[in-house]
Amino acid sequence: MATGDRHGSAGAATGTLTTAVPARLDRLPWSRWHWTVVIGLGTVWILDGLEVTVVGSIAGRLSEEGSGLPITAAQVTGVAAALYVAGACAGALFFGWLTDRYGRKKLFLITLAVYLAATALTAVSFSSWWFFAFRFLTGFGIGGEYAAINSAIDELIPSRYRGRVDLIINGSFWLGAVGGALLSVLALNTDLFALDVGWRLTFALGVVLGLVILLVRRNVPESPRWLFIHGRGDEAEDLVRGVEEKIVEEKGEALPEPAGQITIHARKSIGFGTVAKTVLSTYRKRSVLAFSLFIGQSFLYNAITFGFGAILTTFYDVPSGSTGYYFAVMAVGNFLGPLLLGRLFDTVGRRIMISGTYILSGLLLFGTAWLFDGGHLTAKTLTACWCVVLFFASAGASSAYLTVSEIFPMETRAMAIAFFYAIGTAAGGISGPLLFSELTETGVVSDTALAFQIGAGLMTLAGLVAAVLAVPAERRSLEDIATPLSVSAPAAPTGSKG
């Protein structure tokens, strides 16, 4: 079983290190160990989906007299939603920087702990300011999760599976959304729970699920790629060797030889100036791509999801306690997109699939807006239209996280994910809820149709950018897509560097 040749002090914080760790990880067959990684890291997206959906679904109930909170539905879907996203943006930047500096494992344990504490305190909200404060802090933890988790997953999953696994994991948000929608129906049933109790139990359940995930996550190791970049070569070698031995025992056959080695100058950290120059100057075209993808998906999703309950109740007289059923159907369509289309991102290719899912979902939402504006839809047919739109949009949106996590150098990965998530989400996720909540609550059909058109237009535009700038990263090593900054003799990446 091949191991990397080490030169200099491999275990020290500085020095030269030659290693085959990346190639050894990429040539591994799928195994029980990989499932541990997926379950330990990926399942937090289910919690995020549960969290966001529950809040959207219970907005009407929170605004009712006797809920225990002096708050309006517009404040829940507007102010609280914007604060949640603002917290996520801030948390992504803060924890993203820490993740690149101190490691993936430390941070994906800390960020989950922040999320759990904030969610628990949301459940005991007694005033609007308390609710707003802990919605912000819940988002703060979730934002950190996006940076720490996506970077760790892509560095641990073999290159030939990376696209589909990343898409399905990010798409699992919608499994949580299904659970959140159905849970909200149960929690809002006043025959079972009092007005001021049911909604609190939904947050409490999120805490319980998070604790279970935390127990599993403790078994997920540090990224070997992060370890050797930071001069901890011996730890990286031992970790990968242990994984190889488990997989050989499981499969009953020897592993193929790794494809090659790289030599790097290990260092403790990368300066923020270097990170900024690398992302915004050296890889300028890739930055335009990343920014476009995040802006497009954020506006499209906010155009639909943050106002879906108000749309159904305002225009179709759907009872507030029943909107969860409609959203559950939408959420299933969302999850099926990455699940069924994910493999194509590794076979057909990134450029075709990313641009295709973005453009198609945008055009379909334009069609939905036209039908809605013309009065041709019912609550059920509108939900069906949303399902089709989001089937493709979900795969596209998930690919935005995949793209950013693989097209920039190893040393900048978590910070790049955090930066583009924060910039794109701030533009669409803060202004989006504030804008779309105003449009959907006027009760004017043309205003809601305009919200759809704004989301559709930006999603389509992002797809056109991807058609030109998307990087053919399928089945390629992360180090081939973007050469690490620490490589001794840096070579230009095979893909377009710009």
C-alpha cells in the first residue's frame, strides 16, 4: 500500500513534504467509511431544512393571539428570516476563516454546538427581540456549517463520486423541509398542543436531532489534505493508512496504486491578503461564476419559499394550518432533483448540467409567473408548477456549493465557500425576503408574479454565465482543478484559471 515519501520535518508546522495522500483518497472505492462521513457531516442539512421550513410554516400561528410571542407574520417571514440569513452570512465568514486556519474537524463540532444552543434558546422565546436574536445566532451556526462541512466533504470523498455526493448532501436540506412541513402541521394542531406550546416543540425536536448528529460526527476524522498542508504529514499518512486498511478488509482485495504525488511547503496558515488575491485576482473568472451561481439560486428560492404560505392563504384561501402539506410536496420535488440528476454532474459534466439546470428552472419559473398572473392556476396546480421548477433548481443550487468548494486552492477552500455564500446569500437572502414579503403580502396578483419574474431572471442569467465560465471539474482531483498555493513549484490548473 503506497504511502507518501516525506522530506524535511513532516510533522512540523513548516518544511517540505512529498505525499500521495490526495491520490490515495481519490482512488478509494466507496465503503462503509465514506458512509460514516456522509452521515456525520451531511445530515446537518436536514436540520437546516427543518429549521427554515418550520419557521415559514408557523409564521401565521406565531402572529395569533395566545402564541406567547408579540410578533406579526410579516416580522417572522421578513425581519426574522432576514436576520437568520444575516447570521448565516456572518457565521460563514467567521467560521470559514477559522476552518482554514484551525482545521475542519474542530470547526464542524463547534458550529453544530452553536446551532444547537441557539435553537434551544429560540424554543423558549418570550418576546420578539429574543426570537430575532436567536434566529440570528441559529443562522450564525448554520453559516459556519456550510463552510466547514462542504470543505471537509469534498476533501474526503473520492473524485469520481464527489459531484453526486455533494449534490445529494446539499439536497438533503429538503428532507428536513419535508419533516419540518409535516411537523408544523402536527404542531399547529390545537387539539394536540396549546397555541403557545406546539411551535416550541418543533425547535426542541431540532435540538434532539442535532445532538444525535453530534455523536456521529465525533467519529469523522480531520481532513488529511488539511493536515499535510499544515505540516502534519505523519498524522495525514497514519489516518489514510488506517482508512485503506479498513477498506481492504471490507472489500477483500488490494487497492490500485495511487496516481501520483505532490510536494508542498507546509505552513501554519495563509494570510487573508493572499487568500483575497488568489480568489479575486488570480481566479477572477471563477469568482464571477461563483458569485453568479449564488445570487441566482438565492433569489429564485426566496421568490418562492419565503412567501409560499402567504401566497397560498392570500390567493387560494388555504388554511394556515394546512400550508405544510403543500410545502412537503414541494420539498420532495426539491430532494428528487439532486438525487436523480446528481450522477449526471459526474458523467455528462459540470458545465452542461450546471448551466442546464439553472436556465431550465429559470424559464420554468417565468412560465409559472405567466400562468399565475393570468389566473390559470389553483393551489394544487401552482404547487405542481413549483415542484417542477424546484426539481431542476435544487440540483443547480446544490451545484453552486459544489462548484465553490472545488474550483479554488485547498488553502482558501473554506474561506471561498464562506465568502461567496455570504455575498450571494446576503444579496438574495436578506434583500430577497424583505422585497418578496412586501410583494406577496399586498394581495395583488401582479406583485407576486413580479417576485417570480425577478427570481427567474437572475437564475437564468446565472445559467448563461455558467455556460461560458463553468470549470470541467468532473472526476478530477481537487489538486488538478486548482493547484494548492503551498505546492513547491506551482503549476497552472488544468481548467481555465481566470
